[in-house]
Amino acid sequence: MRREKYVGLTHHGAMFFFKKVLVNNFGPLRLETLKMHWGRLKGRRFPEHRTVFIIGQNKTGTTSVSKALRDLGTNHLTINSACMKLYYDGNLTELASISERFDTLDDWPWNRISVIEAMRDAYGEGAVFVLNTRDPNE
């Protein structure tokens, strides 16, 4: 395979390419894990800005806010099995390391109190936490 052939791939084309190559060579992979690895390869697109954590609970509009941020071009990470495993194993240091590769993050495990506290300690003023809420009567 010639590398030059894949230089001009779009994000989605590259995701398809990586998924096809990885699945063919390593067996089935979860799309969430693949997205996390792709995020590592890409890195942050806006390193001069603070990292944004969207920490609302289910049905508060976190997905809509995340979509808007992705549409703006941020490198975004949402719920995935690899991060969930780190959370349940209590490995918050590794979660902080993973979060450094993304501009915006949302959903589990980023909206858990222990993770929010760990990210606040790791980032200090370098992070923004957006709390989405919803009227409980609706």
C-alpha cells in the first residue's frame, strides 16, 4: 500500500480507512475505541483555547451542544468503552492524559463528580465545565 494515496483523506474517509484496516488485521473493534485512537492521532485542533467539558446529565442537551462544538471543528470525545474502563478502574490520571488530546469532551465518564474534580485539579484554569440542566417537571 502506498502512503501517498491516503494523504488527502477527509476525517470520515480516514476513519473508514482505519476501521477497515484495523478490523481486517485485528478483528472486530468497537467504534468508540477506534474514535479514541483517531483522536490521539489528530491531537487538539485548538490548543490555545481551554478544554471544554460538557457535564450535563442525560436528556439535558449535551449531545446537541457537542454536535455544535464538533461542527465548529473541535476534536471531540464522547462516551467510549476505553474511558469507561479507566473510570471504573479508578485510573483518573490516565483519563486526564487522554483528555489532553481533545478540545471538547462530554458524557460518561466526564460528567462524574470524581472525574470533574480530577480534571479541575489537572487543568486548573485551563478547563471550562459546561453544566446543562433541564426542568425536572418536563
